[in-house]
Amino acid sequence: MRRLPPLKSLQAFEVAARWLSFSKAAEELFVTPAAVSLQIKQLESYLGVVLFRRMTRAVQLTEEARAVLPLVTEGFDKLAEAVDRLAQNEASGLLTVSCVPTFAVKWLLPRLPHFSSLYPDIDVRLDASLETRDFDRDGIDVGIRLGMGDYPGLEVTRILGEEVSPACSPKILTDNKPLRTPDDLKHHRLIHVDWGKMTIQIPDWHMWTKAAGVEGVKVNHGPRFTIESMAIEAAINGDGVALISHSAIAGELKAGRLVRPFDLTLRTDMGYWLVCPLGRRRQMKVNAFCEWLLAEAESDRTGIA
């Protein structure tokens, strides 16, 4: 065990010794001269030595004080260096983000170069998985989850809501069986996303055709994919018409690889949520990512991006 006096007393001594003034030391430490004097008296009592000779309008260091001042100053310099390094570690290094695959590939990944340009000292590790990761066991800093936002014990912020509508390759609109009205879907293959064990009702083709007032469409037939991005690729390839979330295909629509043939949209109760352990956002790199991500989502909602 190191035998050390209170650090506040040591700090008061070091600053006052540099200035040879209690009043200037008080200004640097944002306290009163009386507080500086009290801290030094406590240090002298603790050490059993006199550190300053008090005169009418000045103070002088004793021989004992002059002998140890360089070591004390070096000690505080080293302590400040250590604190700076800790702060740099919080503001840089590896940041692991757990994210559902489609959102990771179609929404987050195209935007990550922008984040890297703003924070070049932060390296993002993207862990794309449908499984719910354990933050501590799996080394996750922050997560992006699809659901209702009910995540006990975590700090939760809504990123985007979710809505779905049909999407297809532009060539399907004008092929030998053009897709002009919802009724034309009976001539095309429907692509499905199989959400597996999701307990929330997610709009499917049966719900969409019912809302569109269409009958005779084989809503239970067609290929099924357990990952939404696979259904998107199938639609881009012209394999059929997919019922896809808007956030997942914004880039494909902008690039002209997909089109939305109909305006009818079904909203879901689900959304994408930013989640992390309570207090984790106090880390500089985590907070930087979270603030950036929410700003990107806001620009999506307002049409800035």
C-alpha cells in the first residue's frame, strides 16, 4: 500500500509552490486562498514538516519543500498523462455494433464511411446477427434491434419506424405480363420474408392484398427467405415481387434497382431501436456513434439525406 496524503493537499502544495502565491494558486484551482492555505496546513500536519515560510505579502519554500517539488510536479504530470490516455481510449479504438443483418447491410453499411470520416480514430466492428447478443459476454458496445422497444435493463432510443410495401425490379413493370395494378399480382411470383419466431404480427401478402381489395392472388406461394436482404436481392434479380420494409430498400429505390409499383403501404408496430447498457453512453466513442446514428435517422425522416 502506498502511503500518500490527500491528493487535494498535494495538488494545493504543487500549485502554490509553482506560483509562490496562495492567491494565484487559488485562481488556478478555482477555490479561495483560505482553502489553499487550509489544504497546505493539513499536508504539513500529515507530513510533520513545514513547507512554506509565511511572510507579510509572500511565501517562500522551505528546503524540504524545494527538494520534493520536482518529484511532486512530475507525479502530477504522469497522472495527467494517464488520464489523457484513458480519455483517448474512450474516444477511439474498436467499437462493436450488434445489428440485425438487413438493417446492417442496406441501411447502416452505406453510411459508415461518413461516420469514419467524422471519427477516424474509431474503428467499427459490425456484428450482423438475428440473435440477441449479450453485451458483456459478446463484447458488444451498442446494439440495433428490431422489435417493440421493450428491452429491460437497457437504455433504449427509437431509430426508425417500420412500414412495408411491394417492390420489384423495373423490368417487371413492362414484361410480357405488365404489373400495372394490384390485380396484376396474380400473374407474378410473390417473394416472402419468413420472420421465424417473431411474436409480433408483421404485415404479409395476405394482409396487403386484403387491404388493396385484391382477390385471386396466391398469397401463400412463392420463395421464402429468413433474412430480408435475401428477399431484396431476389426482387432485384427479377425473381418476383417482394413485400419489403422501406428502410431496407431506400438505397435500391434511389439507384433505380427497385421500384415501388403501388402506393399502398402497411405500417407495423415494430421499429428499429438503439440499445446499450445503462450508463454506457458516457463513453465518448459510444456516445459519438449513437449521436451520429440518430442524426442520420432524423435526416432520413426529414428527407435531408
